[in-house]
Amino acid sequence: MTDFSAVRSSYVQAAYAKTVKGEARTDAGAAATAPKDFSSMVGQAAANAVESVREGDSMAIKGLTGQASLQQVVQATMEMEQTVQVSVALRDKLVEAYQDIIRMPV
């Protein structure tokens, strides 16, 4: 059983806020970027998660070279951590659901 208590509600709220901001750009832009089915929604969420992790890595490198402030580095690192925690919790829940389906008698 997956324990979601490790994923604080603030992480989930931050991830949700990011998706809402992305969808609330314009009506035409939202319609063009809105996923049409579940698989495209999951693919888009995965792409957003990968982009968040890449931005965090990029900001860490900029911080090491002196091109970014400590606050920017910490902020990007925290966003990256939130993304990873939500992704891991989601993965665990999907694996658990898959295992439940596999155990069902046919």
C-alpha cells in the first residue's frame, strides 16, 4: 500500500497550480494545448515533470558558476523536489493499481 502522507498537500497544490496556470493562458491556447485523451494527458504531465527537473538542474549549474542567486537556486531545487515527489507517489499508485488488476481472477 502506498503511503501518501509523505507527499505534503502543499506539493500537490503547487503541482496543481502549475497545471492551472498552464491551462489558463488564453482560450485558443488552452484549446490547442488541452489533452484530448488520457494517454496524451499523462504524456504531457511527464514532459512537464522532465522539464521541471531540467530547469532545476540548469539553475543549479548557474548557481555554481555564479550566474544565479542562492534564492533562485533554492527555489528551482524545491520545485524540482516537489515534482519528483509527486511523480514517485503517482508511479507507486499506478504500480499498485496494476498489481491489483493482475491479481484479479479471470
